[in-house]
Amino acid sequence: MQPVTLYTTPICPYCIAAKRLLDSKGVTYTDINVMAEPNRRAEMMQKAHGRHTVPQIFIGDTHVGGCDELYALERAGKLDPLLAD
């Protein structure tokens, strides 16, 4: 299974929804709280090509995007293969 990394904040409903989907699939992920670690926001923005909103989701080396993109992959049946690569 690919490593999954999320850049989140604890007050973001989209972050919570993204984690809920991954949790429902039994996916283990690294959750980087950019409120608690503000220096990590610059890292996130660099990896996410300038995007500054949360969540920013990475599966392996693939930048998925945010919560909407994660759910779109799920609806299209493409999330499980991406996780399994």
C-alpha cells in the first residue's frame, strides 16, 4: 500500500471528511497538522504547487488535491488502485 500523507487542521470539515473516507477503508496515513506546526505549511505549499488550503492529500508521490478530489477518485473507482500501487 502506498504511503498517504494529509496536511490538515483540526477545525476543517473537509479534513475531517477526507480522514473519515480513508478511515472507512482502513488506510493508515500521516496527518500533518499545519496549525500545530505552522512551518509545515510552506512545505505543503511547495509540494502542492502553491495550493494553500487544507486538506492537501498525497498518495505516494501523487498529489491528489483536496477532499473533493479524493471523493471524486472514490466515485470513479480510482482510489483503491491508487492506494494499492
